[in-house]
Amino acid sequence: MPEQIIYMCKDCGNYFRSTDSNLVYVEGLKCINCGQSIRKKEEDQGKKCDKCGGQIKDCLMPICTKCKSSNVKVGGSISSFG
Ligand SMILES: [Zn+2]
Ligand SMILES: [Zn+2]
């Protein structure tokens, strides 16, 4: 069983799961230090994190299943969610 991760949309407050069938991922960038994620843009190549100056690496980030925002935070795994 793949680990189920809960995500929360910071724009509309929607909760969704990594296992949701309608979940879509977009290419993004993520700080390996603080976990800050940003939507990928050309000018962000090789950039450091705005928050902590940490290294940014490519990742896939989920977009909200409701409003399609990429302003999403990880809310925890299903086990810690109850
Ligand atoms: Zn950072
Ligand atoms: Zn949303």
C-alpha cells in the first residue's frame, strides 16, 4: 500500500489525499531544508529558497482537486490524521 498523504489547500481550505483518483501533479520546486514549495518557473533554476536560503530541487507538487491552486501544504499522513 502506498503511503497516503493528506494535503490541505491554503486557498480554499480543501483537504485531499495523495491517493485521490482525480489528483493532478504539476512540476514544481521544493526547498530541501524547510520544505517550502513553489511552482516551477524558468528563472527559478538554481535559485535558493526565499525563506531559509536552502537548496531548491525539482519535485512534483499536487494541485488542489477543487480550485486547482498549487498553494498546497502537506497536512500529514493518514495515520496521524486519525
Ligand atoms: Zn527553505
Ligand atoms: Zn483549493
